[in-house]
Amino acid sequence: MVAVVGPTATGKTGLAVELAHRLGGEVVNADSMQLYRGMDIGTAKPTAAERGGVPHHLMDLWHVREPASVAAYRQRARAEVDRLRAAGVVPLLVGGSGLYVRAVLDELEFPGTDPALRERLTAELAAVGPAVLHERLAAVDPAAAAAILPGNGRRIVRALEVVQLTGRPFAASLPEPRPHYPAVVLGLDREPAELDERVALRVDRMWADGFVDEVVELAADGLREGPTASRALGYAQVLGQLDGELTAEQAREETVRTTRRFVRRQRSWFRRDAAVTWLDAADPGLVQRALSTIGP
């Protein structure tokens, strides 16, 4: 199988669709927020035209009130990959959610959980907010804090739980990767200044395409109660706007700023993976270079 990974706004979907046409493949989504129904504009979920007739699997699985589950995603994704491979179709795993990609491609056993500890940390999160817990995480596990957005309370709680249970940093609690599938992993990247500009243009396009209306509709359907979806980039900021905490301009600017910061975290995550072959997304010969990397 082939994986196409890398930061947001590099052009992963476009490359994956081209490769699918050339290889006889289909796309398996590995973007954690595109798993949610109705979260279309803010996640840049590919439209029917952008999919170019290529089937895309594992989108629109969860209601916005449901918490994300990497383990549940892995089960669904591997079943889809196995089905495609058995049918002689090349699976193209596509997305920028590093842990989701790794959960599919590698043998990865997740650390256990302690319900009582999780409950205490969750109650503390509700009482003091994610920023306080993020500061604590930075003190005990700086690498995990650097990889997790300060507003992502659910992931902060999980990281603190693992650190307390294992006595080791969050990343160290994950085993060294052992491949589950034979795979070629293509990483797309662009110059940081170019990517910053693409992020700003993407956010402008989101607002122009009716993003605020999308959030209003999802809020009426329980978005605020969703521990994962409500924290998604852009969605959290528009909810703040709807609640009077941010102006419209502040919500937009904050979405650009946090997305750019997230791009840097994605780049850092994927750059640590020696299995990734990096390609310049701005290369006019990108598709041919990707095909050459995949081989016959």
C-alpha cells in the first residue's frame, strides 16, 4: 500500500487522486477530523469534483458528539485496507493525523488506561481548563506538550494519564514501529513561507464558502458537547465567536495562527519517521517523482 502524509495544505489529496488513477487505487482517509459527519468546509474534506471519481473511504463516520478513538479508527481502517488489497486495489492512506497513520501502518499497542485517574484528570480539566494542564504536561513531558495543542484538553488528559501510569514520557510509552503492512510512505512538504500563505488562503476560502454557517448548524446538532470535534481547528474559534468570546476577525486570525502552529507540529512529527520519503509538493514533476519512488 501507499501512504501520502505531511502537513496541512500541502496538497495531499490532489497527489493521492492522481496516484489512484495511475495505480488503480482508492483512498482511505487518515485525517482525524474528516471522520466527522458535517465537518466539511473546516476540514477541507474533498468535494466530489476533487475526488476525481476515486472512491474515498472512512469519511463521515462519527457524530460530532462522539469522542475520537484511534483504536476504533484502526479497526475500521485495517478492515478497509484488507478488503481493498484482497480485491487487487491499491489502498492509498491519506492524511496528516500522524498517530492515525501510524496506527494503521505499524504494530502499535496503546498504553492502558485507569478509569479513576482519567476521571480525576477530566474533572480537573473541567475545573481549571486545558491551559493549566498543558503547563503541567510541559513540566513532566516537554516533547508531548510540544506535540499537543494547548487547547486540546482530551489529548492533554491522555498524555498526563500515560505519564502517571507508566512513569515514562508519553512518546516513550509507544513501542518502536514495526510494519503491519508493506508500504511506501510519501511525505509532502513545502517551503514554510509558502505553506503559511496557503494556510491563510485556505482560511479565507473557508469563510467565503460558508464555514460560519456550517459551525452554526453543527452547534445546533451538539458540536459543543463533542470533546474532540469542538476543539478542531477553526471550529473552536467560530464557537468562540458565536459565544461572544471572539470577534469575527479575531476568530479568523486565531484560526490562521493555530493552523500554522499545527502545521509545524505535523512537520516535526512526520520528520521523525525514517520511513517517509519526502517530496517537494511544488515540484512540477511531483506525480512522476512519486511514481518513481513507489516503483513498479
